[in-house]
Amino acid sequence: MDDNNVQTTETNVNDVTKPEKKTDTGVLKADETPTPSPINQEDQIQKLLLENAKLKRSFDKAASEASDYKKKYNATLSEQEKASIEKAEEQARRDERLAELEREVSVHKYTERYLDLGYDKESAQAAAIAQVDGDIETLFKLQKKIIDAKLKAKEQELLKDIPRAKTGVYASMTKEQILAIPDRAEKRKAMAENWELFN
């Protein structure tokens, strides 16, 4: 068994160390595949160049025809496009003007309604614009402002109608006189008797 292993190893070593069959000039020896002759290569190159020239002429002709068709198409298309663009622009101007007029009518209509509800002219206009534009936050702020102003006016009106009791020590004092009282407890009593001055 050991002899077989040794022989196999020697054979493998011999296979690896075989010298290549090349000469000093770098040309392969006759026992290897021959290279095509230089005359054969020149003929093939000439054929390829001729074929390439034919393809180039065909390509140039096709590109020229495509360019001509494209020019003709663009010439007819541009007139059609011009007409359609002008139509579209005119329609857009009409639509824009219509939307503007509809907005003005809506603002005017809502302004009149808000004036009927007791809004002042400026607030009515602002509320109408907010409603037309869909600005709900602004609309609610304006409504709250108007409602608060109406409530305050109503309170003031009711307070004026309440008869004032003239029985206290501080009943006939003005606001400035009450604020000038140095004693804090006395000042509170005076403010309580003249509460309408501090609202």
C-alpha cells in the first residue's frame, strides 16, 4: 500500500513540472492550433466595414424620414394645440370670473343675514367672508365676540334698572373715593355697597 501512494505522488509531481512548449520568440510550435492567416483577417475586416457602411446609410435614411414625419406632425399639431390652448385659457378665465361673482353674491347675502341678527357691519362682513371661505374657527370667534358683547350690554341695561339702596355709610361714594380708602376691610365694605361701580 505504501508503494502505491508513493508512486502516485511522484506521478503528480512530474505532471506539474512539465515545461511549456514555447520558443524564444513567443510563437507557438506547429503541434498547437494554427492562427488564421493575415490575408483572411483583412478580407473579414473589409466585409465588416462594408456591411457597417450599409447599415449606417440605412440608419441615416430612417432617421431623416422620422425627422420629416415629426416636423410635419408638429406643424399640424401646433395649430390644433394653439386653438385648444386658447379655448382652455378662455374657459379658465370664464370659470374664474364666475367663481369670483358667486363668491361676491354669497358674501353679500350672508352679510345681510348677519346684519339682521344684530351684528355690526364690520363683524357681519367678516363673518360672511369666513362662512364663504369655510373658515369655521374665525366664524365661531366672531360669534362668541358678538354674543359676549350682547350679554354684557344686556347686563349693563339690567343693572341700570335696579334701584340703588342709599342706606349704607359708603353708599354715596364714587369709585375713586372708595379706592382711596386706606383700610383694606373698609375698602371691601365700600366696594360691596357700590358693586355696580366695579363691573
